[in-house]
Amino acid sequence: MNINKIATTITDLLQSGKAKNKGTYDSKEMAMGLKVEHEHTEGAKIPKFMQDILARKISKDHLKEIPDYYTRLKKMEDQAKKASSEGKGELTSDQENKIIEFVTNSENLDDTTFHAFCGTLGVSPHEAEEVVYAYISKGKKDK
């Protein structure tokens, strides 16, 4: 790619999008944005200065629309990580045994009752369901 083509591409990029390379942005939000958007350019086969331009441009476009975009993004990501990690990890064999015992000894078991029971064990209902599915699958294989 020749230098004129690069210059034209950069000029076009800076003049496109929502921000049109204009406006002022909160420095904290911009710093967060640059870090986030650089994640998308890591390993790209384009010069570092182009990666920087792209990250800055994308950050500005997001901030033009939503001034606290990256604060909101971080909050959402933190909540998602917390939700996915709740109950995550290996269940103890005692927890697994209690789940199987509860399910096999319950008549007319419904979701509400099952979820409440999972809460008493401090486990995610989805993890407990996996234990039940594995138990059922094992039983089918043993037959």
C-alpha cells in the first residue's frame, strides 16, 4: 500500500462515522475506550499508528452516541462475569449426591421447588441440572 493510499484511507476514516472526528470527550471514558478498542486490533497486520487511529475513532463514535459508553460497558461486563461465575466451579460430591437424592425422592417436582432447593445448597440451578442430566445419561448407559 503506498503512502497516498494510506493517507486517503486515514482521511476517509476520520471523516466517517458518528463523531466525524469532532467533539470533546471525557478523558477517563476515552482512556477506557482506547483500551477496549485496542483489543480488536491486537495482532492485526496493520501498523501500530493505524491501530491507534482505529481505536480512537471507534471510541469517539461510541462516546458521541453515549457519553459514558465505556463505564456502562464495564458495568455490564462485570455483571456478566459475576453472573457466570456464581455457583461456578466444581460441585462437591456431597452437593451432587444431595441433588440426585432430592430429585429421585421428589414427586411432582417443578422448577420452582428445584430452584429453591438449589438455593439451599448454594449452587446454580443450571449446574444442578447438569448433574441430573449426567445422572440420567449414566443410568441409560448402565441399562
